[in-house]
Amino acid sequence: MLRIGVLVSGGGTNLQAIIDGVEAGRITNTEICVVISNNKNAYALERAKKNDIPAVCLSPKDFEERKFYNEALIQTIDSYQVDLIVLAGCMVILPPELIQKYRNRIINIHPALIPSFCGTGYYGLRVHEKVLERGVKVTGATCHFVDEGTDTGPIIAQKAVEVLEGDTPEILQRRVMEQAEWIIMPQAIDDIANGRNKIFGTK
Ligand code: GAR
């Protein structure tokens, strides 16, 4: 059984896609052991509680120094003995020690086709604003392993989504979620859980 910990910051629709995937048998051999949010108001925490998944809030604001937050985050993740950390709309910069300790055991979903529209400053709705500003006709989402860079780790899966006339950032965001994010991330977890990903866990 693959034990996963999901890190969130907001609405948690990607978390929901994972919960639904496990429930429906699209993701097998997987247990969601904990959901951790840096934001106490994140609706993702409610989604976890509704599904009897331990929901933990750890905010850097509640710690005097960043290093104490980093230590608490690592300790919490370790205490649930997770095999895979899933960043599902997680907006905190992870401690380098965590990335090193969980080398090729952390995956992220990014709302664009990496290496386009990624890196520092590209997150959430902003990504779609930039896509529309630039006038590109195809965007999408990328699921990738997390390394010390921003959106630079090995790519696991990508799916393209059309940009349509009249799109607003919100409309485009929803289409990218529905047609790409909620599909490729659960699929990546199922692949990892069933030994079909060769990078998972390598040093
Ligand atoms: C998603 O679109 C995800 O791709 C994005 O934040 C949103 C979270 O939505 N993540 C990033 O931008 C990370 N760089 P959700 O809370 O409803 O899953």
C-alpha cells in the first residue's frame, strides 16, 4: 500500500480528484494518510475531514523562525510514514532538507505545459492570466517530481488543453483542471502505487 501525504493551500479540487480516484478504484493500492495545509482557511482541510482523513494545519506564520516551521513540517510528514508527498495546489516553498530526504518521492501538479509558464511567480490563476496575455492557443498541465528548483524536476505526465476565444483566467483555469490536472495527477499516483514509474524513489 502506497501511503501518501497531500500538501494543500486552497480549495483542494486536486485533493478531491485524488479522494474520488481512490474511492472509485481509479487509484489503487493507495492510502491518503494525512492532508497538511499552510492555510487554516483552506477548504481542502474540510474535504479531508469529510473523508475521515487526518487534517493538519501548519502555517509558517505560527512559527517565530522559518526553520522551526520547516522542522515541524518534516516531523509531521515523517510521523505519518508517507511513501509519497503530493503537492496539490501547495503554495509554500518546501525546505531543501525535505526535498533531499524525500528525493523523487514528491510530486507536484502545475497548471501549464512546463517549461512554458513556470518558475518563480507562476502559480494558480496568475499562470492563466499570463497565458491569455501572451495569446498562446494551447496550454495544459504538468505532473512532475519536485527537486530543488522551481518546477524543474523530472516530468511524469503532461496533457494539452485548448485556449478558446473569450476565455477569462477563471474559465481557462477550470478547463485546465477538468481536462488535465484532475486526470494526470491521479493517474501518476496510480502508476507510482503499482510500480509503473521508474523514477519514483530513486536517489
Ligand atoms: C491548481 O490549478 C494547481 O495546478 C495550482 O494551484 C491550483 C490549486 O487548486 N498549483 C500551482 O500553481 C503550483 N505551482 P486546488 O486547490 O483546487 O487543487
